[in-house]
Amino acid sequence: ISAGLDLPGKFLFAILTLMTLIADLVFIEEAVYIYRKIPSSKRSIIIWINAAAPVIATTSCIGMWIPRSTMFTDFTAAIFFAIVIHKFLMMMIKECGGKKLLLRRFENGRFKISTGPCCCCCLCLPRVRITRQSLFWLKLGTLQFAFLRPVLMFLAIVLWTNGNYTLYNLSPKGAAIWISCFIAVLTLLALWPVAIMFQQVRTILSCKKIIPKFALYQFIVVLNHLQTAIINILAMQRVIPCVPPLSSSARGAYVTQQLLIMEMFLITLLSRVVYRRRYDDLDPPEPTAEEDADSKETP
């Protein structure tokens, strides 16, 4: 692809590639720090979450240099981030001390389910008690996305190799519109449990900087999904004009990849600042009446 670039284009590609390399090096250094300093129960989860931005930047850089690999690189980034959504929910549970301590801490609490992205307007919805069963359904909401999205992506690649899947063919007879709609529904259902859990723990985990961590997570969601969808729609409507030898869709893909590289580079640097600091564990929840009575019994 570099043979068809002018001097400013080559300079831009070089700068974006350098930003990707720096993001990868920053992540590797941060992963070494996390591996040495963070307890083993939280280590892998935090590394996964920190890897989201560098992985998206790397796949975008590969797609920028090798345009024919765009479908594979986009699918790789999408599958990886589907797992990260589940990992972020698990991180909030781990930061509360695990499932048992979370249930003890909020034994009389209730989840507020009238939150985005699914039910932010349904204020009349009742609050749900925090129990093992409700916690299980929250985990299942993110886990289904981590499992079903790779399956749908694999199906899309199989159809694409057979010529039955075209990303920009949104006719009802095509497979792209149905797979895209199904993935959109699964995405909303996966983001909903994370928002519900965040609303519950944001106050108690403020000492662990959960609000800036959640903000960075939300930025990746918006930039990797909403921004990409908007640019793809503009490319399909020919708002982004074609400039030979690139079609409108190809130019839209280039714009998406270049924006994502710059944005994920900044998020990688911010993630290093937010996740680098160490914090003390939360105070244990107050013992229940039964546990207090047991502790007073003489052996």
C-alpha cells in the first residue's frame, strides 16, 4: 500500500505506526508492573482490561497497512473486546473482595436496573435484590456476549469467504443486516450488566478510582462501536467520497483505522496513569449477627 502514497501519506502512516508501537511498549511495561505488584487474583483481569486499547490500535494498524485484512483485524478486535466487557464486570466484583464479600456488603441492597443502555428511560422498573441469583444473571449477561460474538464472527467470515456476506450490503436478503442487528442486541445486553454493577459499587470503590476506569472503558465502547458505525454509514451513503483507487467504503475504513490508532494511543497512556497506582483493600464488611454470636462462643 505504501507504494501508492505521497510523501504526506507516508509520513502519516509512519507516525501512526510509531504511535501503535509506543502503545504496545507501554502496555508491555504496564503488564510487567501489574504482574509484579498486583495480587494474583486480580492480575489477569487487569491485564486483559489494559490490553483492550493496544490490541485495537494494533489491529487497526495492520488493517491500515494491509487493506484486505480489514475484515479479519476488525473481527479480532471485536472478539477481544467482547471478552474485556466480561472482564470489567469481574474486576468490579473482585475489587469488592469477591462474590461472597460483595453479597455480605450489599446483603440488604438492591440493584438499580433502570440504567443504560437498555432501560435508562424505564424509571418505573423495580429494584432487584442483590442475591447470588441476580449476580449470576449479571455475569451471564456479559458472558453470553463473550461466547456468542466469536460464534457470529466466525459465521460471518465463513459466509464472506463464500461470497454471501458483504458488510455494506444491508438488504433484507443479505446476511450482513441480520448478523449486524443480532450483534447490536447482544452488545446492548452485555453493556447493561456492567452499568448496573457500576451504579451499585461506584461509591464504595471510589477509593480505587473506579469512575475514571469506567470512563476509559466507556470511551473504548463508544469509539470502537458507535464511531465505527457512524463512519461506515457515511461511507455507504457516499458522504465520504471515493478517490481512485479507493472506494467510499475503503476510505471509510482508512478513516476509522487512523482515528482508532490515535484514540487508543491516548487511552493506553491514560490507562497507565489510572491503573498504575496501588490502593489499599476495602475494609471488610461488618459481621452479621450470627457470625458475631459464633465468634463469642468459647471453643
